[in-house]
Amino acid sequence: MFDALDPTKRDAQQRLEQAVGEGRLTLEEFTDRVGQVWQATEPASIRRALADLPAPVPPAQVTTGRFTIDKVFDDISRGGRFALASGARLTSFFGDVRLDMRQVVLSEPVVDLAVSSVFGDVRVTVPPGIAVEVDASTWFGDKDIQVLGTAPLPGSPRVRLTAQTVFGDVRVTTRS
């Protein structure tokens, strides 16, 4: 029997953690592959989960992922594959902020992110299997935080999200 505590699975997970930490895998790719590793019943399944890992990115091409986006009378919408590091901030005055983190590449094991809006909504989507801590506050709006359900995968990155809005709603959801 192929034991869940088998060192082969632990080693495979460590390789995947390193790949997501180096920006070679998105959060979504990481959760998919770690799930394959832990559900594997034979070594060949683990090898398939690791076989096509993207090559390391040369240091000159690595971006920090720390950015600030401020908009007035406009929405902010960010999604797809991009680097995200602790300290990133998105703020909109008289506009909505929409952030889809399912293909984000985290450059640190713990990422602090601030998202806010005045006279607009804040909507954040995260992939399942990622540890997400949400500190949300609204003035004259509603909070809808639905990131529960799937337990974070062992060794997965952690996102600490601070979401604020005045005259708007905050919604944080998990979707694959």
C-alpha cells in the first residue's frame, strides 16, 4: 500500500512548494498538483504530477509582485497570471475593485494584501486549498466572506487580505 506519510509524497510536495514560491506555478496549479500527489496510489502518479514542472525563471526576469494601483472614477480589475508579493495595494475611489487570484503566483510564503474602495464594491476570488485570512470592514455596506469549505493544503502559501469599503460591499469567495 502507498502510505500518505510516504517520504516520496512529502518530497514531491516540497518540490511543488518550491515551484510555487519561485513563481513557476500559480496557486491554482499548485493546489491541483498537490491534490494529485496526496491522492496518488502509486509512484507513477506522483511522477506525472511533477513531470512537466516549468523550468526556474532566470533571476533577471523575476518581478517582485509588489505594486500599488490607485484609481479615481474607475474600476480596477486584475486577473490572469501575475506575480503578487506582500505589500501590494489596490484602491479605487468611486469604482469597484475586482481581483481574481486563481492564477496568481505568490513570491512569498505569506502575502499581505490590501484592497479598498470608496463608493464601490470589493470582490476577491481565491482558489480552493489556499490558506486565506480575511480582515474585512465596511461602512454602509455588506460583508460576504465564503472562503471556508476546503482545508488548506499542507505547505500551501498564506494570503492575509485586508479588504475595506465605504458605501459598498466586500465579497471574498473561493472558486476553482
